[in-house]
Amino acid sequence: GAVVSQHPSWVICKSGTSVKIECRSLDFQATTMFWYRQFPKQSLMLMATSNEGSKATYEQGVEKDKFLINHASLTLSTLTVTSAHPEDSSFYICSARGGQGDSREQYFGPGTRLTVT
Amino acid sequence: AQKVTQAQTEISVVEKEDVTLDCVYETRDTTYYLFWYKQPPSGELVFLIRRNSFDEQNEISGRYSWNFQKSTSSFNFTITASQVVDSAVYFCALSDRVDKIIFGKGTRLHILP
């Protein structure tokens, strides 16, 4: 099956710094990638949808200047949390969808746990 | 608006018991997809099933079975002869035509030895 990886799997950063999370589709080309955030013991909330080569579409309430998404290639999307604060500490999960076959299939990455101190 | 409701926040059963996780959804679309995912303590989402709105056949996969009923907008998940390894958070989810997946709040399942 299709594999999506995320790097790093966990990261600790100091308040005020920026951190970048990578999402890669390893064995297929992902025309669309999605970024989710999950707070402890809560559900996954979609943050944004990114299509290769175009600007990301952010969900209501998500600050696009704070959560920068770049989908520069068909196998890589990055999420940069700028000027991170402790309230940004969360589990970030990406998913990727290919353009061929059953277009409804999204493959999820293993997640990145961000802790801001 | 689309919505997924998992009314059971937390369930505990003794190993080998059967357990059913409820899922009720709301959508105005006639074409949609329903999913179940398992999230063990490691955090990684494990895909269990996807069902489209035109296929109401129940599905069985080993100890897992799913009951999709459009009349009641429900997509319930049953684990038979539960095992400790089944302990996890289970999410029901709904996807519309534009691929946006809406997750329920999840049901935390504890299987007690």
C-alpha cells in the first residue's frame, strides 16, 4: 500500500522559534496533501489542504501566517510553525492523496509530536 | 453541514466480549464516504474500512464487522471476541465529494484482561 512518512516524529522547540515538519509520499505522487492537528485526547481537525504548485487552502480559524504550508513537489509538503508558542504543542498529522485510481483514498503519515517549551 | 457523532466517549469491556462502537453522521450530499480508523497509543492512524454511500452491504473482516444503515445515518463498528490489542481510540469519519475528511471525536476502547 501507499506509504506516507513524516519527519521528525517528535520535536521540542523553544517558544518563539520556528519548526518545520515534512510530509513525504514515498511510493506515489501526491497531488493533494492535508494537514491535521490533534490535541491530547481530542479528535483530528483539518488545518489546511494543499495542492502541488498552488497556495494552500486553510480552514476557518487557522492562521495562515503562523502555519506556513509549502507543497513544492508531488512527493513533499512542509508545514512550518512560525514563532511557536506552548499552545501550538500538538500532534500534527499529514495525509496524502494521489491523482490516480480511487481518488478518495487518503494515506496518513505517522504524525509529528510538537512540544513548545 | 457535515457532522460525525460518536456518542460513546469511552468504553471498557472484558477480553473476549463483543463490543459495538456507534457512529451517526450528517450530510446533505448523496455521494459520500464513511471511514473507521484505529489510533493506538503510538498515535499513528490505522485505516480499517471505507464505505461509499451507495454500498449498504455490511462488511466483515475477521473479528471486525460494520453495519451501514442509511435510513438511520449510522455506520456502527463491532469487534467480536475482543482482545487486549484492540485497546485504542477509534474514529469514525465522513468524506464529501471534495475529499475533506471530517472526524468524529473518537471512542476510547479499553479491553481489560
